[in-house]
Amino acid sequence: MNAMSPRLPIERIIKPRSVAIIGASEDEAKFGGRIMHNVVRHGYAGELLPINPNRETVLGRRAYPNIGAAPGPIDLAVVAVPAAQLLQTIEACGAAGVGACVVITAQLGEFDSAGAALQDKVVATAAGYGMRLIGPNCMGMITATHALGLTSSPTLQYADQLRRGPVGFVSQSGALMGALFVHGHDHGVGFTSMISVGNQADLELADFFEALIEDDETNTICLYVEAIKKGRHFVELAQRARARGKRVIAIKAGRTEAGSAMARSHTASMAGSFAAFEAVCRETGILLVDEPEAMIMAAGVLSRSPRMGQGGIGMVVSSGGGGAVTADRITAAGLPLARWTDATRTRLGTHFLRTHQNNPIDLGAHTGALGPHIFKDAIEAVAEDENVAAFLYIMTPQPLMPQTVEAIIGVWRTARKPIIFVLDTSRFGEDVRWRLLDAGMPFVTRIDDAMRVLDLLVRERDQAPATTGAPQRPAGARPLPAAVPAGFLTEPEAKNLFRAYGIATTREQSVRTARDAVVAAETIGFPVVAKGVSRHVVHKSDLGLVRLALADADAVTRAFDDIASALAAAGDAGEPNVVVQEMVRGEAELILGAHYDETFGAQVLVGFGGVMVEVLRDIQVASAPLGPEQAHAMLRRLSLWPVLAGTRGRPPLDVDAGADALTRLSWLAHDLGSRLRDLEINPLIVRAAGRGAVAVDGRGTIGDDR
Amino acid sequence: MNAMSPRLPIERIIKPRSVAIIGASEDEAKFGGRIMHNVVRHGYAGELLPINPNRETVLGRRAYPNIGAAPGPIDLAVVAVPAAQLLQTIEACGAAGVGACVVITAQLGEFDSAGAALQDKVVATAAGYGMRLIGPNCMGMITATHALGLTSSPTLQYADQLRRGPVGFVSQSGALMGALFVHGHDHGVGFTSMISVGNQADLELADFFEALIEDDETNTICLYVEAIKKGRHFVELAQRARARGKRVIAIKAGRTEAGSAMARSHTASMAGSFAAFEAVCRETGILLVDEPEAMIMAAGVLSRSPRMGQGGIGMVVSSGGGGAVTADRITAAGLPLARWTDATRTRLGTHFLRTHQNNPIDLGAHTGALGPHIFKDAIEAVAEDENVAAFLYIMTPQPLMPQTVEAIIGVWRTARKPIIFVLDTSRFGEDVRWRLLDAGMPFVTRIDDAMRVLDLLVRERDQAPATTGAPQRPAGARPLPAAVPAGFLTEPEAKNLFRAYGIATTREQSVRTARDAVVAAETIGFPVVAKGVSRHVVHKSDLGLVRLALADADAVTRAFDDIASALAAAGDAGEPNVVVQEMVRGEAELILGAHYDETFGAQVLVGFGGVMVEVLRDIQVASAPLGPEQAHAMLRRLSLWPVLAGTRGRPPLDVDAGADALTRLSWLAHDLGSRLRDLEINPLIVRAAGRGAVAVDGRGTIGDDR
């Protein structure tokens, strides 16, 4: 059966006009019962079609004996049948003209090879009818804007409402959708749609990501990612989201082998390189976090907050001790605390001694008799301070809680800056929580969450401007000679490629005899370096193939002979292949690399070379190709950046030359495309500012076209 | 009035037999009303004496017109009068023979100079009667074991009980005590006593720390610290707590200037050096954390958990996605995940395919029909695995929650290892929460807290064994010559001190003429280094006073002349003072330092020198004196430790020699005691293993006895 073009656009799948529930029941112990109850309970206004051969009605809705008997057109059918019945059910749905099936059924591709084979058949069958699939192995979806709780998650029985709001969520984990729905519900986070995509056998995360970008009611999109199927498409979507002013917050499994293994068995996803995903997030403005609940808490705040401007964080607290510790954490995390303006000091002066006008303001330290106006004045003074770009209030159990929360709701409604409210009272603050839910004001309940929100706001503010179009090819970076052979590149071969892209390399000469080596050394000028060249050897130094600082002809001759013996020992027959190079000195050694990521394409990396790269793992990764500003930014993000910038007693180095070499390598990597396996310049010796940077050694591996 | 010896021991202050409430009232808007209500509500069984001149009874208890009229002996009186009436109230309490006053009254030492003066008078008055003081500016205390909620915190009105348990808490912040009481209450954390010490005008944190160490019902002690008054005493207490097998978890304000400023105005505390406190915690086994709520959550778990043994973390989760992300976090944090034993694989094999036997186990991935025995079997298999040293369950909304929690309570009761339960369900899991509270089983509600608990368990397990007695003085580290003069030590003077303690320094000679410089260089052997010596100059290199790698007599002569000019320019009259030294080469440069901390005494530090110390701030601090094992441990904790240990292509260095120099410097610092201002060896050049380490430059400042 050939594939037909899909009948239903994605936005209509998220917001269906009619939904059939296969196996609808009134028994909440059954999937079809829980889904039915969830849909009915939350008041879905579209057409609801229970499919059940044994009943006239289900929960008061007319039931149909099979999908073919139900009146069409049917936008969505939910399928939670056992795997053995899945194929015939999909076939029936397709024949009935259903637009898309939400397949809850599990034990398919994520389970075993039989399940994977069945999944393939299911996909083919659906495609033959132009019917789309969500899942299998998914938990359905929740479209709050349509009061549609189309999921078997028991959490919808507990929730008094599907809270509407501007947050959308696409999840490769179904259980996580349920968990975050509850977490959001209790903390006042409102959603447009939450979609669990399961094994992504047909529709994938990116499809719903796109639909949420296009959805006018969604301003903040959360993603739980195990694997991206089409990297380039994902990047374009992220760029589009940014261009539309939508915030994207993501969490990705597979940062480590333990997480990758879990993702593999969870949704049959190959997690792909976390470093490449991280680079893509940085480049497209996606805010990457490390905890699912924290993502939803942050989305709850960000979706109702403007962006943070220039300035610092202004804090007001009800516990001096908690304030002190949080001020420590904020400062230690490199986040900026604001200094009060003189105007603020004057305003604070009404109720606070000069010695108590810290940031944070401890409300307990006021002068005079306690009254709500004191707290209100202090909150307004800090929130309105023009040095304060984000306002943070930490409410521990305190006097005047109702009046205080009204003051904060007031500034949240009027201040054009992020207002972060930490309701740090456990259940003692239940009245305040209800007031906040009622007012629609965002809040978090732990300092950890506030720290993450502040970090995201600052990251968002300080991210590089969106790039418009591809970066420009640097002058003299010649597009790749067509005939780069596949295989391992020796140092001279790799350097030929680097030079073709305008990267400075050592002056050097290949020789076959000791006599020629001496002539070469005299031409280049002493001291020189001699290296054995072999296609069999990756780590030359380990085999004695590198001799440094050869000061005269005798030294060169001896070195040549030693290297020739070492080459023979390494299995190179015939005349020894030796290269004589200038001895380059400089102030710092960088390592530059490139490789091809299956998902996102060519990547470049840079770090400090020698012992530093091994010990500190201080490496930055980015997508190729780079513009010069991006290359500079990669260098600035290195922990050892001050070594390049110059610190006390050390000169600034030639950062421009280092960034230029990195840019050019990125273009070489880009041009190699899927033929790229890896490239490395190690070291690139960087001299003092204005004196350049030189690729001293390098290697690479080129593959065939894939 | 002279001080009398205190009438009441601290343990009786925490557990008083009789309590008078000055200004007791029935009006909860007043301090005396809230305290009265809190004490009555929670059923304090001792004698309660309301003091109120206008009433016969307060809340049904007979009231007395003044403290003198109440029947004695009175253990404790709570004083929340306005500052203007404080002195006369204290006087009256003293005259009435009260054992101790809890002074809630604020605006004293923490407020302004008038307040500080009044505080001094209050302390003197109380001392004259042998009456102890808690506070002022405190929030009272809560002794759950005596059902005594002696605080004005409104949180006690909300709590249905003062939950008893093995956690004690001493806090320099009163509001924090209230906040953490509530937080603990809602999460099942039980307390012996919580004491807020306020300004510590008399009794201080250490007094109550000691009382909790001696209290048989307390096994875990939490401390919120702004400043330690007597460092040595605190260290002894921490050691005693450890010897008694009691866990201590602490949080300290003042890690940054922002936090220190806050502490200053909060309780008039000078926060002291955070690095010194951190070192003391490491050395005494105190577990330092960064967030107050996290401290209480961790205490809740640790107070009901054995220590973690060798092995890894075994995880079971109800959300595969949440599990993948948490596995990533655990691994990225350097925490160990367990590998299942074959026996466990066999047990898991009943319900899980081989490909789904990850760590974590995702319960949703089971084979066959769902049943509670599947979850129970998996939980037991993992908890009983002998490779699993700590068990982690993350419960998101899931099927079979009641049965699952019973299975976990079961393993918690029988497994002799930490069982960490994350109730990650927001309020959806309310029934489970009540079941856990009822069973007395600890739980946390966020992954962040579980991460901290795991980190603390591993830190605790891997900490150095408790030191018994002082370390031994290294051979040849001669006790200090009595007559070290006060002032700035030039390089030769500092090196004389270092040599006296057995630290290897450069061979060198002081000279006054170029001719003598050449003679010295010939004696030492070329190449040499020449340096100008001046008491006026700290950074010699910046003024051109250091000349390296002088290869012959001419070079030495020219260097001498240059240095002589530079010395004259720096203001040194008379004959130039120049030192000629051997030129030492080695593999790594360390910087060693020492200084005197006002609270904890002599401290040593070590880091990599040169650009690394400035850029990476990779520095370790410890209390002096050190034993050799402690010095080695400091080096191992450096990020750049692999450079010393030897990495690929680099030899192992003389770690023993580096540790020995650090040990000897620590003894010098220890012997100087309070005369120490600072000492520095920079660099200590470390050669390859077996070839030693040499102090190449150094300086110091010695003060007068304090």
C-alpha cells in the first residue's frame, strides 16, 4: 500500500473537533475507562465518540459498536488495545477515514524486535490511509485550551481543572507529561497543549514543536528530548521560535552513558551527542535545564515575565538568614546583585537604617512599629529601582502575609521586569498559594527553582544575537578540492588541507635522507623539529617519532636516524618519511578539532592543549561553519580565557588569529560534510597579540560519502 | 555587679521544668499572646506561669502580676517587651531567681550603637544574677520532646503537632527556625529541640550544639551559622559529635561579601572566613550544604538512615524519562551508579527483558500483565543487590501507588542501607505522603534534594578518618626561634624561616657588589638568577628586580647593575642588596601560603602557581598544623592533581616532596600562632618523582603577639 498524503494538519490533531475512544468504558481501572472519564470530566466541547460493541452509551454519550459505525469525519482516535489487536484496529481506523490515531499501546519498537516489526507494519498501514500516528508507547495529550484531557494519566482525575495558560510541552516521556501536568497544576502553570510523542514512529517531537511555535496562544515551549530525528529541521524550528519571540526550554536525556542507555530502552531512541545538542541550544537560544520539574517551574515564571534588562537582581526577604544564604548563592553563581540607587536609599530610609539597607532587604529589620505599609514601601522601592532588572521576593512564614502578597502582586502587575516570588513556606502558605493562583501570578516554592529562573533570565539576556543567514566564508578559505581521498590523513596531508583554508602552519619540508634533512633545516633556520610521518601512527610522540629543538646539523642527523629506526619498528617499509619543521614558540597551546554529528552535522571544538585538555576538560563545541564572532565567543567561554586575554604579568595573546584558525577549520569541516570523520590541530600555538597563531601538528580522517 | 556562676545547665534551659511568659496574653496579635497560645496549644507538661498584672488567668492558667510574684524556682522566662523596658524586666527576672531568659526583644546589638550599649547592660545585669540569656533578637525555641513551643512564630499555630524525632537544630536566624520547622513538619522530619540564638549576647550556638551532642535523643544536628564565636571550641565540639556517631549538617552565611554584609546587619555577626569554616567542616566531618530547606530535608533522611557502604546507587523509577535525566545528573555529579549482580539480573528477568534491565529500572517497561508483585519484586531485587549501597526510588504519578509505597516501606524497614524515596508527585501523592508520615519513613519531594542527600552520603562515606590527637611534628622542623622580628620578611628572611623548618630552598648568596655577584654565580654554577631585595617591595617582578637564566659573568654583571638602579628607584638607599640563586627547573609550580584566621587560627593553602592560581582559583585550604596524610589529601583535591600524579605523556611528580613542604609550612604557621599574618612560597618548583621540590621565592609578614 502506498502512502497517501496526510488528511489532517498537525494543529488540528492537537485541537481535534471529534475524538473516538476505542474501547471506551466506565471502568477507571481500564485504559479506555480512564481516558473516557478524563475527557468527560474536563468538559471537552468537541464531538466525543465512545467505541464499544457491548454498550449503548458510555458515561451518557452514545456509543458505537466499531469505528466504522461512528459518524465521520473523525479527527482523532485513541487506541489503547493490546499489541495483538493493534494492527487490525489501525486498519479499521484508516478505513473509517480517521485523521490521526493516538496509540497508547506499548511493547512495540521500544520493547523487542517483534514489537519493532509490528510497529513498522502499523506505520505502513496508517500511511496507506494518509492517517497520522502519535506514539505508539505514548500517554496521549492534554489540550487545555480545548478542555481536552486525552490521556490515561490518573493525574487528570485529581486536577480540578486543565489550567489554561501560555505554556506548551512536547515530551518523549509519557509518565513525565503526567508528572509535569500535576506539578504545573499545583503551581499555577497554565498550558495550551501537552503532547506525549512516545516512540515517534510517525509524528515526532519536531512536528508538535512546530505546531506550538505557530500556535498564537503559546508563548513558552517546553521540550523533553531523548533523541532528535532530523537535526537540521530542529535547528530551523528553534530559530523560528526565537524569531517569533517564543521562549523554548528543553531538557535532554543522554548527557551520560547511563542516561543514553535508559533512553534507548525507554523509547528506542539513540540519544545522540549531548555536546552537539547543547551547542545547538546555545546557538538558537533554547534554554537547556537539567531537571523536568524545574523546567516547568521556570516555564511558569518565564511565560508570564518580560525579558530581563541590564542591571542586577534586587531582593527582599522575610528571613535575614535565608536572605544571607541566598545572596551568597546568587553571587557565587556569578549572577549580579543590584546596587540601590540613591533614590531607593532615600525611599528605604523611611523605615530602614542605613546599615540595614543591604541587598537583600530584610523586612524584619525595619524601624518603628510594624505595619503593612512598611513592607509595601520596601517592596515597591526595590522593584522600582532602575538598577534592578529582576526582583526576587523570598517569603518564609512571616507577619502580614496577606498584605505582603498583595503588594507583590501589585508590583508584578505594573513593573516591566521579571518578578520572582518564592513561596518558601511549605503548606503554611496555603492561603497565599490560593491567592497567587487566583491572581494568575507565577511563583516557585524552592530557592533552587528561583536560582534556575534567574540563571535562565541572565542567560537569555546575554545570549548572542540571532544570526541572520549563514556566516560568511572567510577570505581565502577555498572550497574543498574535489579529490580529497578517504582515509587517515598524515600530518603533512592534514596541513595541506588546513593551508588550503588559509590556516597558518609551520614552515616545513618533507625529506627522505639525513642529508636532505640537514639542508632543509638550514633553509628553515635552526632550531628545528623533525617528525616521522606514518599512516600507521596516530600518537607520534609515544613512538619516538618527534624530536624537538634540534640546534645544529649534527642534532638533525642523529634525529633523522633515530626516527628512521622508529618508523621501521612501527612497520613502515621503504625510505623513511620525515618532515623537518620550524620550531614555533608562543604563549599558549590550543587544540582545535572537528567531527561530524549524525544528527546535527559538522561540529568544531576548541580547548587548551597539552595537559589542560586532559585534566580540565575545558572544551567548547559549536556547529560548523562559524562566523568570526562565534569563534571569538567560543574562546571567551573557555575557563582559561584569561590566559588568552592576558592576566597580570602576562601579555594579551593573538585572539584574532586563534579565532580565525577556528573559523577556517569550521569551514573545512562544513565543506567536508558527511565525509568528515574527524580533524585535529594540536597544538595551535598562539603568540602574543599581533604575532599570529600557527598549526604545529594535525591529523584527520576522511570517510566516503554517506 | 560581679558575674555569678550560672544557676542552670544548658540541657535544663532546653528542657525547662517551668516557664514564665512575661506579658502573657490571649491576643494572638501580640508577641506574648502568640507565645502563650503556642505553648498551651502543644501541651507543654511543665509549669506554665503567665505574667500579666491585669488578669487573674490567661488561657485558663493562673496569672501573676509580676515575675517576683510567681512561685519559683522558675527555669525560663520569655521576654518580648519593647527595648525600653528590657533592662528593668531582666533585672526583675534576675531578682526573682529565674534561671535563664529567652529574649525575643530586638533592635539591640544588631540595630545601632544605642542598642548595642543596652545589650551590654542587659548581659551584665543577667550575669550579676547568674542568669543566662538566649538572644536578644531571637525567636525562642521549640523542644518537641517536651511539647514546648516556646516561640512567637505563627507556624506553630498551623502545625498539628510538634513532631518528635532525632534532629536537633541551632539557628542564628529566628525566621529560619520557623521556616524550617514548617518545612520539616510537612515532610515528616522530627525534632528534639530547635533553638534560635539571635545575637548570642550570652549563650551562643556552640553552647546548644554541645547540649545536642550530649542529648541521647538527638542523632543529627543541623546548624545555621553566621559567625562562630570561639573557633577552637567549635572544632572540639564537632570532633566530639563525630566520635559519638552524630551527624552534623551545617549551612553558613558569608561565603561572599553580599552574604557577609547581610549577616553583619542581621545578628551583628562578623561572618569570618568561609574558606576556613569550610576547611574545619571537612576536617571534622561536618556536612556543609548551601540551602536551609535542603539541610532539613537531608537531616530528615540521614537521621533515619544508616551510613552508606561501598558500592553504588541503585535506582527504580516510575517514569523512564525522569529516570534517564536523573541517571545523567547522578553520573555527571560524579556519584556512582551500581551495576546489578548476576543474582539481581536473574530476579529482574522474571518481569523485565534483558534490554530493560538498566539502572534505573523503569517499572513501566515490565513484561506481562501489570500487578503489584512486579513492582515489589523489582524494588526488592534492587534494594537487596549487594552492589547497591544506597537505594533511590522516584515516584511520579503512577499505577499502584499504595502498593508500591508499602513495598518501599518494607525495604526501608529491613535493608541495612540508605533508602531514598522521592515523592515527586506534587499534591497528587497526598495519600502516599500521609502513609509515609504515619510509617515514619523519610522522603523528599524534589530530585534536587535527593541529589544533595546522595552527595552527602558519599561525602560522609569517603571522608578521611577522624584524626586522633594532633599530627606529629615532622623531623627537623625546629620550633620557632624565639626572636623572629615583627614586620615584612624579605625573600632571604622568609627563606631562612622555611629552611629552619626543613623546607628545601634555592642555593643562594646575598651580595652587595657586581664582583661578588659574579663570584657567587661561579660558586653556585651557571645559569643563575639575580634578585633585588627590598623591604619596600612585595611584587619584585613588576619593578624589574628579578633577572632569570643568567648564563655567564657578563650577564650577571649587567643584571646586577640593572637591579641596583631599580632598587635605588624603589627608594632603597645605600649599597644594593642582591641575591644570586641557582636557576631551578622542574615540572610544576605550586604556590603555598599560610595566614591566621581570627576564628580558627593558622590556616595553610596550596594551589598551582603562575597563571593557574589567578585564572582557575584552584586552591585548597586546611587548618594548621597538618600531618603528611592531610597534606597529600589537599594536593589530591586540586583540580589539577593529575598534573602532579602524572597523566599521559607526563611523568609523575614528587608529590611526597610537595606534601612535605606543605606540612612543614603548616608547622611554621602553627608555631607563629597569632603572630602570623601571612607567609607565601611562590613558586615551590616540583620536580619529577624522587627529585624533590624547592622553594624558589617567598615572603611573609609577622605581627606582634595579640
